[in-house]
Amino acid sequence: MNLEIASLLLILFAVIIIVWGIAVVHTLPGKIATKRNHSQVEAIEIMSYLGLLVFPLWMGALIWAYLVPVKL
């Protein structure tokens, strides 16, 4: 196996792992909200996906997933 091909495959593997890791991390708020039976799971999931574009939205979704909603 040629050294250039091996290095290209290693770089491709690293890129795939990084993209997969980012996807797993950005779905955490939705999973946490579902596990905690949060009443606004869909909104938290949407906000966490928008966090791919604007990172503070993802942090807000993570905090929101841990908050207990007020029942009126």
C-alpha cells in the first residue's frame, strides 16, 4: 500500500470521526430533555440543531434541557 493512499485514508477517517462526534454532541440537549420528560423537547431539539450555525444557541439548549418547566 502506498504511503500517500494510507495517509489519505487516515485523514478521511479522522474527518468522519470528527463529523460524527460533532453530530453526537449536538444531539445531547434533545436526548437529555427526552430522558427528563421535558414538555418542550421539540423546541430544545430545534434549538440544538440551530446551534450548529450559532454555538451559543446550543449552550442555551443544553441549559434549557436541564431546567424544570413551570406549570401554569
